[in-house]
Amino acid sequence: MYLRHFSLREAPFSITPDTSFFYPHEGAQAALNTLLVALRSGEGFVKVVGEVGCGKTVLCRQLLKILQDECVTAYIPNPDMGPDDLLLALTSELRVPEPQPLSRSRLLSALRDCLLRHGEATRPVVVCIDEAQAIPLRTVESLRLLSNLETEKRKLLQLVLFGQPELDDKLAQPEIRQLLQRITFSEYLGPLSASGVGPYLTHRLATAAVDESTDLKVFEPGAIVALARWSRGVPRLINVLAHKCLMLAYGENEHRVTTRHVRLAALDTPGAHYERTWLTRWRQFWRNAGIRARGNAPPQQVQGHRAGGWR
């Protein structure tokens, strides 16, 4: 591996959602601030929607990490289950003994008793559901029933949904409009801006560095621009490409990542597409227009153009 070559103690661009590498770029920090304000204000339902690979899971885990000392927290990573299974998963996360014989009403009653005990101890209960777009419609009713658990003054349970844009489509369906009406705060988590890619790379390298003497200027300016364009600012793609770039540089015994390394890594990465700037697209348009003009021009004009200009 390239760790010793670049003076790193761990891989800086792993795609595992590690909160120690959480980068509070503008969009992520705004979403986190909204979540914290909403939950600390006692709001019952909050939603975060983001594109694939834009950091929803690491944001979710960062939120849980911050709240662990002030709330009782639960995390459901895969809600693609039936209504009763979701209630069972929640009782397991909250360490509620399963009532016997099992039934939905008994599960809800046991959960309510648990939530009341936490409420009396002034310990709010926050449940984060990741990949929420995968929740079956028949299971959404369980979420609505959970949102009904409240006292006269406050919600006993607060739910945070993290999902891909398909979550909005699901919540817009008429049969579950009651749940949509209960979502009081909603945030969108998008890709990094082009100017944010460089600081993002530096942040991850610094987090993984052996010590302060580690060289963090591994990626040349042109390579950073190329990474931004090939990844379109999607953090997961940035990580995949940057990891491959470091491997390529290490294989050549180089300590700098160049645009050539980025291009080679991108050509080997499904999902990486070159995002052209408006200037690049404009130049390409006129280049294509010139080719078409030369293709349609009389022979003497084409010859004159090749000689140095139109005649």
C-alpha cells in the first residue's frame, strides 16, 4: 500500500462512512445545523434528501455522535421491512423487551411505556432511518403510528429520515400524505462545489496523516480541477478516484498526483464522467462548427483554410 510512501497512518479515501473524516462543507454543515435545531426544539419528523454518494450516511452518524450525550438514539440502516419488523427493529435498538405473545398493539404499548420512562427522565428519543426511500408503503403506516406517541406537551419520539430523491416521490403519494404533513423540516444534501474539492482532499489527508510533518499538497492544482470535473463533486466518487490516483502515483514512485493520474483513474471507474465547464463546452461547440464548415466548404476553401486562413 501507499501509506508509508505518503506518510499516512490510514487510508484517507475509504468509502466507509467514518465520522472522523466528516467534512463540514457548506451543504453538510447547513443540513447538520438544521437537524440539530429541529431535534433540540422537539420537532417530531425531519427529512434529509441527497443524491447517491453525497454523504447522507456519514451525516447521519455524525448527528448520532453529537446527540449521544443528550438523547437516547437508535439507528435503522435498512428499513426495507414489513410494519411489524420495523417495530421489532426499533424495540431491539431501544432495548425494549419483546412482549409475549407478539402483536402490533403490544409492541406499540411496550414502546410507549419505554418512551414515557425516557420522557420522565428528560431524555429525548431520536431514531434515524437511513435509506428511507426503501421503506415499503405498507410500512409507512408504522411510522405514522409512532409519530402519534406523544404527551400533551411534546413528542415522545423524534424521527429523522435520510434518503435518496426517490423518498420525495414516495412521500408525495396520496395514500401517505398524512405522514408528509408531519415533516416539519427538510434539507437537501448535494455534491461539493468545484472550489470545495481541494479543501476536502486536504481535510482527509490531514485526518489520515502520521503527524504534522506530512505533506498535504499531494494533488497538483490541475489534478484537483480534473477530480472535480470527473467526480462532479460527489464525495464517494472523489474518494474512489483519489484512492486510485494515490495508487498510481505510488506505483510510479511519485509524490504528486497529476491530471494524467486522474484521467487514468477515471477511465477505470464506472460512474465517473467528465463535467465540462461552460468555456470548454463553448470551445467544443466552435470546434465542431469549424469542422462542419470545412466539411461543407468547396475544395479551394478547405485548401485555403489549411494554408493558414479562409480565402
